[in-house]
Amino acid sequence: MSKKIKLLFLMHDRPKYPSGPIINYLRLLPRLVEKQYEVHLLAIYHQDCPNARELSKMGVHLYSTPYTYSEILVQWILQTAELIQPDIFIPDVSTQGCFAGKWLLEAGIPVINTHRSDDELNWGKAIYFSDPSYNWLLSGIVSVSSYLQNELKNRIGSSSILHEVIPSGVEVYSNKILHTSQRINIVFSGRLVEKQKRILSTISAFNSLCNNHKEIYFTIIGDGPERINCEKSVSSEGNSDRFQFTGRLLGRKYKEALSNNHIIVLLSDYEGTPGALLDGMSCGLIPVALRYNGIDELIEHEINGIIVEDRCNSFINAIAKLIDNIELRTRLSNSARLTIEQRYSIEVIVDKWVLLFSQVLQLKNLKKKKFVAPGKIILPKHNPILLEDNRLPNKSIMRILFDLIPYSNNLRKMLK
């Protein structure tokens, strides 16, 4: 690469929040730095931005600001982009970043949206910035699964934007899982919340397994508001000696904790391409997941894992079948790891992003020029499908001050 291409990413950050987009950036962005891209990161944070600072230690150029109203954030994004002069902008899960993309596009800078999960928040952002009827089209969108890609096409019809599928990537762990009949270790990894992850329902299913299988032990990796209730549930059933709650783990400690298990369970209501299962499979764990739209892209039932129909009998019977069959466990374990090596390793995913960057830089309708942030911006009327579009209160002192921002900036320049 003769001249370093400038990539501008945007991330929402906060302490002790192991979200999929954050974990993805912690793995992806340093690899792009190693590939000789000049990587810049805009961090919009709640309380603090520890993950963004970690990325800055790995060669990523960091710019940060606290979370606030959409109008102020869009203005900050544009002013910072003027300093950076990026070649490509990836706002990821940020509605405000996607809004800012309109002005960057006008300067010939490609803007790539992302679609990361099968939920209202992600669907609203994916539809609004991909459907021509909303008049705020970006250059393209990356979905983490083919299901999300195909469903978006069904919902909006034809669209002129580029649409690619790129899942999150994971490191392949070197340890080999040993399968014996003496003890079975099962792990859950993720946010300890009932919405989406259904952690209380999962703990209830684990308690049921304890009643019939003395050889099973459980590890719960992660943190969240339901942790106390999970521990109370385990204690009330007399199973505390069978459970370990580790809290949030990162890096090598996380992979080592995963690799001490045989089975990883995720009984969520919905996901994109679940990072927890990818991580577990990369260590050779057998994934057991509830059936939801798109899960069959990752798990082939009884080929590289198990798909169950509910959190009760179907799940309990699947675990019992694995316990009784060492040969089945060994075969599924090896196949799960091979799936990651061939389709989801970080090396494979980085190559997909590099190819996408090459494609968008060759878009014929983009003629790049120096980007100058507008003095004042006008956002479209608030639309309820954009759940994280937090507008300034109408007719407030803050709105009056916001309207004065371009004038005060000009005044400061005149006084220098």
C-alpha cells in the first residue's frame, strides 16, 4: 500500500459493557493497523471510554466526546472528520454517525453502515439509511449474517447501495478440548440480562439439569443487572457448589476460562452472529443454541453443534444426549472449531473488510474533494424507527445555544 488509506470508525463506549460491536472493534481495528491502514476512531462515551483507550494503545488514533443530543454529536463528528480527512467512514451502530454520513458523502467519502442484530434498534437504522424513500442513503451496508441481508432486501425492496455480509471475527485458540465421561463443564458467556439473553430462564434450565446429572458443572462469564438474581436462584436450589460466576473476562483470561468447558449455551430470543458462540467454538466447545432466525448459518444441527426448540425439554434432552455420547461430543467439538477456522477467524474477516474497502473506493459516483464541515446542520424530522436519535428539546435554551454554535466559532476565528 503506497499511501496509507485513512479509515474513520465510530464506537459507543462505556465501562464494563461487553457489547458485540466493542469486542469486534477490539479485534478488528488493531489488525487493520497491522495491514498499514491509518485507523481513526471516534468514541462517543457514557461515563468513560476504557475500550477506546485500549485501542489507542494499539495504534488507533482516538477522538472522544461524551454522549449528548444528536445535533451536537453530528456537528462534533463532522468537525472532527474535517481534521482527519478520511478516505472511508464506518459509523457502525451510531445513528448520529449515519446522519453525519450525508455531508461526508457529498465530499466523495464513502460511508458504510452496519446491521448487527435482529432487533428494533438495528432494524430501524438499517432501513432508514438503506431505503431510498427516506432520502438519507449511504454508500453501503454490512450485515453480520445472510439472514439479515436477505431480510433487509425483503423489507425495502431494491436499493442502489452496496450490501455485503461480514460477520465478526475471532481468534482461534490452540488448546484441544478433552472429552471424558467423568465431568461435563457447561458455560454461558454474555450480558446477564433477561431481555434478549434470557439469562434468568437459562439459569432455571441449568438448575433443572443439576437435578438429573451430577456430573455437570456450570460457569457463568459476564456481568449485568441480573447477576444477583442469578446467584440467588442457584443458591435457593442448593446448587451453589455447581456454579462459578466469574464476572467479565477479557483477552487470554477469557479464552482460558472458555477452554475449561465442553459446551457453550446461548438461549437468546434473537442475535446477529453471536460472538459468544464464535468464541466458544474457536476453543472447540460445542454450541447449543435456541432456534432463531439466522442461527442455522452458524450451527448445522448435529454437524457442528445443537439447535434446540425451547429452554425446557428440548434443551434438557439435547444436553442429556451429549452427556451420554462421548463420540458425538468429540465429533461436534472438532467440527465447531473447523467452522471458525474456515469461515469466522479474524484473518478471514479482515480480508473481507480489505476487499470491501477496495470496492467502495472504486465507486464511480464518488469524486473525493477536501471535506469542510458545514457551519450549521439541519437534520430530518425525527423518525420513531431511529430509537437512539436523541434530539434537543424544542424551544429550549440549549437549542438556542446550539443555533449559535457556528456564529460563536466564526467569532473565535475572527478574534485570533
